[in-house]
Amino acid sequence: MLINGSDASIANAKALIDDLAKVGIHKTILEDSRILYLSMRETPIVGSGYMYANNDELDAYIYECVKDYATYPGVYGIQLGDEPKYSMLSAYAAVYNSIKRVNEKYGFNLFIQYNLNPLNVTQDVYDNYYPAMGIYYYTSEIMLGNIFEKGNTTEYLT
């Protein structure tokens, strides 16, 4: 369910979540366009000269985005952008980690839905970007038999 942060958008989402609960659907993942936009940027978003000078500034923005629905009954989580390109992984990881910090700081329990497949990536992604997001195993990629680039050689993992 896509929301944009306006009062009407949040009210409509809550009304729909309530209707879903009436028919037995008690967990909804929201897609907040403000967070989606950040997670799909092709440039870093945190650091000198970027959108947010530091993680505290980004966390304050993420909190402002999620505070009106994070604890609403029936809200299970938040969706990041779908299948980011390699160039988006820095922003993607920054948003992912910010939501984790906001969850911890404010006692929220938002599940973070993200889809990384299919990515054609270099070993650098495995060594740097995935661990930055707290991802240390690649079971789903291996099970799905996706193609990963390593240097000039493409390996098929099955």
C-alpha cells in the first residue's frame, strides 16, 4: 500500500488497514514514497555535501516519515525500493540501517521489506554493501540460481 505522508494518505491507509483486519488480514507492509525515493537514489545520501550531513539527520527524517503509522495495529512493515541497481546500494543501505536505528530508538517494530534480486554484482557488493545492510549470507540468491559477475567471469550459481 503506497502512502505519501500527507494526512489524507495516512488516514486512507489506516482505514484500509482496518478494513483488511475485518476480513482477517492483520499484517500490512506499507510503501512510503518518501522512503522509497531515498532508498532508490543513485548517489550517497549521507555525508558532507549530500542530503543528510550525518546519520542523526537521516534518522530524524525517517522518524518523521514513520511516526504516524509505525505503531498502528495492522502495520507490519515498510517496503524499500524494489530491486535496486548496484549504483543505488549506498542509499539503500543507509535507509535500511536508519530504519533499524529508528526502530530501536523509538521502540518500533517495523519489518523492513527489501528485494535485492536479481542483481548482477561484483565481489565488492558481497564484501562491502551486503554486510553494511547486515546481510552475511546469500542463500536466496544461490537457491534461485541467479547470475553473479566476478571480475570478467560470470558464474551461474545453482
